[in-house]
Amino acid sequence: MATTTRYAWPTPNLSDPPDVPTDMAELAAAVENTVGAMDDRLTSLTGLSQSIFQYTTLYRASSAVVPIQTSKWTPIPFDVAQWNKPDAAKGFVLASPTRITCRQTGLYRITGFAGFVQNGTGSRAVGFRVNGNPSYPAIQNTNAVDDMPTYLSVYVEARVNVDDFIELVVRQTSGANLNLDSVTPRFSMQRLQ
């Protein structure tokens, strides 16, 4: 009898106060582990070495402060990359720490997540920039939150050409420099077809 693989998502303890950075990091890790397991299973069933689940994910492992100027779109620098296919590995180099460069033309799911330290003034935004151009394929914005950090995520499915580079960019209008929450910035590009 065939066995069925089950995928588990973290379940927050609702009696505890929310810990958004930790909860989001656990959810992101569970999603990545699930996608990796699905990729491995698909590869074992089909024998295809380049599955549709090729991805690159960027993190900030450094606790260094990332200051964001007011009223200016700013790309986030990353210092750690994770991938599941050799072609995806070629998409990130520390010499260009804000970019994922496409190595195979196709349809991609692009996701980003960033948190700003607590400050209730102005608005916050996160989006993607393609090849350094100010035309953004996806933007998420909101007013700042008064009593806790402001967290935003953004997502788009888009056709990306070989050698195009994508950056996760953020913007804030507090009237002064404002730091990102150092544990949350995440940026991922997953090939769908």
C-alpha cells in the first residue's frame, strides 16, 4: 500500500501574545520545507531533474541595522541565499546583495516581506523593482502602526526574462530615517514554468 506524505504548517499558540517576526519566520521555513519536500517527491515520481519548484530565497543573517531614508524607495541588502537547484544558485552574488538575477526565462512567483521598527508616523510600503526601473510590478502599502512594528508582505506572479534582476524595495514616510526590523526581511523568487 502506498504511503501519503503529509505536510505540516506551524500552528500558533493562541493563548500567547503574537510574536510576529518569529511566527512569520516559522511559517516561511515551513513553506520552504514543504516546497522542497514536494520538489523532491515530484522529482522522484517523474525523474525530472529541473522541476517547476526551482527557487532562490534571500535572508538577512546579519543583525546590522538597515536604515531607510524617508520618502525614498530603497533596495534591501541581503547576506544569505538559499536555493534548491544549481541554476537558481547563480542568481545571487554578494557583490550585488540587493538582487536576484533570473537565469532562465519563465513565469515566476516573487514574494517579499519586511518589517519596520515601531514608529506610528507616516506610511510604509514594500514592492519589487525590475532592472532598477521605478515601474513596480507589485506594491503593498499601509499607514504605520502606533504600538508595534509595521510588517508588510508583497507577492506577484510575473514573466521574467533571463538576466533580468529583481530587487525587494521599501519606502517609509516618517519624516526621518527609520530602521528595518533586522530579523524579518525575506525575498524569494520561485520558477513556476
